[in-house]
Amino acid sequence: MLRNPIHLRLEKLDSWQHVIFMASLCERMYPNYHLFCTQTGFGEAAIYRRILDLVWETQVVKDAKVNFDLQLEKLEDCIPAADDFDFYGVYPAIDACVALSELLHSYLSGETLVHAVTVSETSIHTVAMLEMTEAEREMPDEELSALPAIEQEWDIQWEIFRLLAACENRDLDLIKGLRADLREAGISNIGINLQQ
């Protein structure tokens, strides 16, 4: 799957920065899941939203206590099975759930780097799959890498990375601002817009 130097650079970040990076990408994938739930009546977008909000809260509220095992159980009940739906929208919804699951697993394992890389790869995978679905053919990595949608996704991931890398210490204003900007934009990594 598509690789990017960002995956090596993530090693330079602290655990809290990995968590914010993952939460930011999950925030960008949330509209995909929300739309799927709206279209199908499956799952509950509000559960995804609450779990993601709890993650953000742990990063800005000192001593916030969250039972991540319980949150993971709630999320697992909301993950659609690809075989149960015969339209494309199920795949971005699954990817959004996979990304949030990775984020929760990073809390449970205490290991954030490997999960941050996986969330990054999951987000780019969603974009690549849409491009190939629309083109109705498989594409090699070299061809995918040159597509504007893939370039844009990498650019946004790098932008989030650079904002975090510039912080020597946990910057609550940056974290709150990043969360607010992503939520207000309401646009997913594949262009689903919650505001429309």
C-alpha cells in the first residue's frame, strides 16, 4: 500500500502527539461513517462521535478517566460488515471504524506509533479505494501517488504532523483549535461534507 516519508517522521513525535494525529484523521473520516449510518440506518454515528469526543477530552482535561475497553466494545457493535451491504459507502465507513479502533487500541496497549502509522495508512487507503472504484480498475502505487486526491490527503496529513511537531510541550490551545477546525470543516478525506 502507499507509503510516505511521514510514516518514518512520526517516530519523532511523542505519544500525545501520535494520539492527536490519529484523532485528527478520525475526525476527517467521521463524515464517511455518519453518511453511511444516515443512508442505511445501520449503526449509530452518535456513538462514534461520543467515543472520538472522549479521546479529545483525555488530551485537554487533566485526569480525565475513560474506560477504553468499554468504548472499544461499543465501537465494535457499530462496525458494518461489507458482505451485508451492496454499495460502496460501506468501505469508507469500515475504514473510519478501523481507524478509531486503532486509536482506542493505542490507549489500551500504551503503544502509539504503530497505531498512528496504521491510521495514516487507513485514511490514505480510503482515498485510494475511491479513486480505483471510480476508475473501475486497480492502479499501481506509482499511478495512485500522482493523483490529486492522494496528494491532497498526504498534504493534510503533513500539515497536521507539522503543527504537532512544532510543539515542544502539549499545547492545549493547538489541540482545541485543531479539533474545532476539523469539526467545523466537516469534510472527510474523500470529500463527504456534513454541512450540506
